Amino acid sequence: MTDKLSNAQIAWRAAQDIADGAYVNLGIGFPEMVARYQPPGRAAIFHTENGVLNFGDAPPEGEEDWDLINAGKKAITLKPGAAFFHHADSFAMVRGGHLDVAILGAYQVAQNGDLANWRVGSKGVPAVGGAMDLVHGAKQVCVITEHVTKAGEPKLVESCSFPLTGVGCVTRVYTSHAVVDIEDGRFLLREKLPGLSLEALQSITGATLHTDGPVGDLIVPELT
């Protein structure tokens, strides 16, 4: 099979679609990488559920201020004009529709836009957290993910078999193999890896991929 994109490359591709000045919430873990790859001349305003707006890059190792963290408990820095607020106010921003984009990870995304991205377990975040609010409060919800699981099972499916985070909420998915929009209850293929045939991509996708015009090449820079 054609080589897949790395996590960094998936994050880079998602970052290219964030508008200058957009208010953005990045999910815990993999989605946090998107902040590294903002295009030159653009600056998103990042929001975190624990009550910070307009935070910056992670500080150099050894220079962390552990009073400054994001919702994933990672150290952050502040940009000029950054603001602190109670987490209740933070969720009022989310629920009030004040975020332009939320970018989250996923276990499964269904063709109608349903999202499953949480579980109860012994590692990591033990429950759904703020994602349930984000998926219905943000104006646009995007997902970044591998196209298949480690076992080779599709993550883009007809219907989710895992507990749902939100219903009909996802509008675009960036995977290790493709960029897929969700419109009218179906997957619309926008871009795919240049060396990957539509038939091969369909074989690792759990629901029908539709097209409504030319499919672009998914081309990203080499990243570590």
C-alpha cells in the first residue's frame, strides 16, 4: 500500500485550513500538534477548556510554569492579550457558539457525521471531558486521525459502534490517506494520496466514498 502520512503531516494539512484570527479549540493529545503548523501570516487564537484564551507554544524544557497548562495538562506560554477565566465561563464560550473550529481525534467517524472519540479506561482521560460540548458548540468540527486502526479496521464507517461523543457534528476528516468532507449523510472525497487508487482507498474505508468533481492530490511537506 502507498505510504501513509505521519501524525505531523496530518496535523500540518489540517492547520492549512484554519483562517487567520479564528478561535480554535484543539483536542487533547494528537490534535494539539495542529498548533505547530500555522501557515505564515496567519495566527489562530487558541482556547482551552480550563480557562485560557490566546496561549502560545510549549515552553522550552525546564522552563515550564506549571500554573500555565492546557486542558491536557501540558505546559503552555502566553501571547500578548491572553486572558484567564473560570472554566464555567470557558464552557459558556463553547456552548454559546463563540468558537470557530474544534479539531478532535476519533475512534470512529460515521458517514452522517457522528463522532466516537472517548472511552473509559486505565490510561489517559477517563471520560468524555469537554468534547461533548465542543462538538455541538463550535461552528465547525474537524477530525484528525489514522485512516484505519492498528488492527487494520476502518475508522470511517457507516455507523459508529463505540459510544458517541456527538451526533451529526463532524464536517471534515483529515486522515493518514485522505481528506474527506461529510455532506448530506455521506463521505465526499476531496483529496487522497497521489499514489493511492480510489479502489484501494475504498477497500480500507467502512462506508462508500462519493465524489462530486475532481479529487485533489494530498500533498504535504516532509515533517518529523
